[in-house]
Amino acid sequence: MLRKPVVLITGASGEIGHGLITSLAGRGDRRIVTLDVKALEPELARLVDQEIIGSILDTALLERFIAEYEVDLIFHLAALLSTRSEFTPIAAHQVNVEGTLHLLEFAQRQGESHGRPVVFLYPSSIAAYGLPNLEAKDRAGKVGEDEFNAPSTMYGCNKLYCEHLGRYYARHYKRLAPEILAGKVDFRAIRFPGLISAVTVPSGGTSDYAPEMIHAAAQGKPYACFARPDTRIPFMAMPDGVTALLALAAAPHGRLSRTVYNISAFNPSANEIESIVRLAFPGAAISYQIDARRQGILDSWPADVDDSAARHDWGFAPEYDLQRAFDGYLIPTIRQRYR
Ligand code: AKB
């Protein structure tokens, strides 16, 4: 029996999965199989060809998958985010690193069996950076992909290491074997800034103060922001994040000069976000209750990143700047959501 060609999305029930499934299903050019420990919301489940509920750590499950499907595109979204990972570093390592290793090995075996490279999209993060102190952060300006690669969180270490693992599979896999086995996995990573979605609320991240503030205000709930008002990191509206993943997936291999790309859209401080939220929701009850430990993580992330390689190599160009993200996407969609 012929195996069925599909795109595989792990961690599909998370925030990025939501937008990605909707976009991929809208195009209608690929069958979609998802893998997550959590069930998809019913309206998303209807858009996929098969929903598998299970763990990326379950190797028997991946074995069965190999026998049944021919995968040539993977979006490996499953991960524990930065704040949660600090509370459970071993679980974080298992999901974020061992899980990714399993998926890379799965992709390698898929590529070997059907003979085409498997395009492997990996959402990395600004957490892969580690600025030593606020003075260095202020001085650094737009940080390039190869600078300040000394993360100070478990999640950041996991992301940075998996970027290297992906590059190893793509370029050097089993380099001492008599036959050439590298190149079966076409690994492509994006270092995402904090993502802000109008339709989902994140959990377990450290950039969560921005989406939490907006969603709380829209619901008329008070919000105590855990970040200092002057905290500045890069952010992006979710639709641009999804478009970026799809654009990098579609880019001709020969145009890519690297395996890991920064992308960014805007980088307001926490109190700039607060001002915009107050304009949209005049009654918003926003206060600050700074969590010094989480603040330390935010202070180690860059205030801005240099995304010129992504713009040059695969045409990255975000549609939403700060004003447009709020006026044209977040505020109207969120208002609708909580009506
Ligand atoms: C987190 O805060 O952990 C994530 C991220 C920036 O990768 N949103």
C-alpha cells in the first residue's frame, strides 16, 4: 500500500498551531496530520486529516507514523516555554531537546525512505540569547544571530542546542559513514520574538505580560504586570509569525545562507503597550507587581534583533507594525472574542 504524503505539525494545539492549521487548511494543497498530547479545539480538528493524541517522546508512536505516512514537511512546534521550563528543567529538557531529537531522527528516516529532503521548520526563540546585564542590553542595539549566544534559561539552552542539532542533521549527520547521509533533513529555524495572538492566550512564557495585559483589559479584568514598565523586547503579531513560518518553508533551499534566522516586527516597552491598551480600553485596571526573577530573564533577552538575513534570503516583511498590530488585528479581534 502506498504511504500518504502529509505535513506533520507537532504541538499543534498551542498558540502557533492554531494559526498555522487555519492557514495550511485554507490553502488546501496538503493533507495535515497533527500530533499533540492535548486534543485540538473541535473547529481546528475539523480542518486536519488526522489528529493523533500522543507524545513526541513516544518512539513506538513515531514508528507507526513512519509506516503509514510519507512526510516531507514538519512544523515541530511542541515545547515547554521559558517560565515553565525554569520550574521543571528536566521535563523541559525531555520535551524540548529529547523530543526534538526524536523528531529529527524521524525526519532523517523519512527522508531516507522516500528519497526527498524533509523540510523541518523549527521555532526557536529570542531566549537563545543571553545578554549579561542591562548595560550590555542597552548598548547592544539590534543583535545578530551569532552574537550573545549564552542563554541563561533552560528553555534558551534547549532552543540554542536544538538549532545546532538541526544544523548537524542537515549538514553533517553521521559524517564518518561510508555513504553520505546528511541533507535528508532540510532544517530551517526562526528565532521568534514574543508572539501576540488575538485568539489565544499563552501560558508558561516570559513574554506573556504583553498578551496577558491586552486580553485582561478586553475582558474588563484587572492586570498586575510582572515586568518593569521600561522592559523592552521584540514582539510580533501572530499572523506575521505564521506567515513567516510558511514563507521560510517555501523558500528555495539555494537561497538560504543560514539555518537560523532572526525575525522581528516591533519592540515597545511594557509601558508603551500599557498606553496603547488604555487608549483602546479606557477603563483598563493595569498595575505593576514586578517579579524580580522573571524580570531577570527579560533583561537577558535583546531589546531588538537584526533580521536582515531573513529579509534578504526569503523576503521576510511583517505586515503589522505596532500601530497596525493593535488597530488592525489585536483590538478588533479581541473585542469580538470577548463580546
Ligand atoms: C517565552 O516567553 O518563553 C516565549 C518565547 C519568547 O520564546 N514566548
